[in-house]
Amino acid sequence: MLRSALGVVVILGGMTMVRVSHAEEGVAVKAAADDEPASRQEAESPVAVKAAAGDEAASRQEAESPGHASGLMVQARVQSQTSLLSLVGAGTGFLVGYQGPSYAIGLGLGLSRVGVSAGGESDSLTLFQVAPTAIIDVWHSADGRARANLIGSVGYARASFSGTVTSQDCTSDALGNESCTSNSQDATASATLIPVMVGFGGDYYLSRNFALGAEFGVQALFLASANTTSSGSSQTVDLGANAQFAYGALRATFVLGD
């Protein structure tokens, strides 16, 4: 009798534990089902989608142009030559164009003028240059900030010289009275030049839109034509000439883009 009662208690206890276990599993499944829509809703929320899209765009942008932005480029240049042309700052002072992921193309512009006046004489020399320029990267660091590049350009330059000489002619009469007249003579000369430049340089981007750099290389000037004007008469000078010299330049580059 006692054994039968103990058997019944054991069986009832086992059934109770099974029911509790099934109830706990049901609660866990229900909780997981309730959490899944919330997680899906959070992942699909506009803020999360926008953040993911922004991260993807940033990653794509860095992959396409690591280390710097691409867009409108303005480069300021300070240049010096190992020749007398350094007196008039020969070489383009600005470069305006497009900065790509690993190259840049632009138009170099330069304007220089030197004037001297002394002893009744005044002279001035003006040099204007336009030079299409290409910059090709040949190396860059792992983060894309430091870059080494080759630079080349072929352009057009116009040099103009003008001078004025003032002189006095004095005559004396029989009484010793002296009278003087002033005469001035103007003379101008102009020349058309073909500038060619080849160099090697580098830049370091302090930010994606600004870099500091330097370059050095060789420049050459070839005389295409020349003419002079004096006392109202003009003539063309049949003259061929060329000059080569080394140069160095410091440059600051601004990129307006993303």
C-alpha cells in the first residue's frame, strides 16, 4: 500500500515538472518572438538606415579618393629660379583646375612686372604666362595624405619692355644766355616665348581639402618672335634664342569638393 502511494507521488511530481518546463519554454519562445519585431523595427528605422547609408557613402568616398577630396583645385605657388628671370618671378603664380583621385590638371597663370626709374630714364619689364599643367601621382602613403608626383607643362608667355629716355639740349647766345629744351624718346620691345617645365614634387594633406608641398625641376624658354618700336617705327627682329634653368617652388593647394 505504501509502495503504491509513493509511486503515485513520483508520477504526479514528474508530470508537474514537465508542465512547468513546457510553460517556461513557451514564455521564452514568446519573449523571443516579441523581441524579434522590435529588433527588426530598430534596424529598419529611418535613423539607422540613414546612418548606414552615410557610413557606406563615406567608405566609398575614401576608397575612391583616399587622403584628399576631389573637385575644383586652386594652387598658390611661390617660385624661384637660378637665373636673372628670378628678378621678375618667372613662372606661374597660380594653378586653377581639377583635382582627381591620383592626378590634377589645370591652367597655370603668372603675371610679373619690374619698373626702374633713375637719372631721367624709366624702364619697365612685364611678363605674362599661361601654361596648361598636369600633375600625376607616382606614390602615396597608406592613408593617402602624403603624395609624390610628376609635374609637366607647356605654355605661352609674352614679355614686354618699355623705356623712356629724357635728355636736354642747351644753347647759348652771344650774351651768354643759355636756353635748354627737353627731349624724350620712347622705345618698346616685345617677345613671344614658349615656356616648358618638367619637375618632381610632393604634397602632404593636412586635411582632405588643404595641402602643403614643394617641387623642383627644370624650366626652359624658347623665343618664338620679337619686335621693337622706336621713334614711331616698328620692326621685327629675326632672332632665335633659348634659355634653361633650374627652379624650386613652394605650393599650397586648396580643393573645393568632397
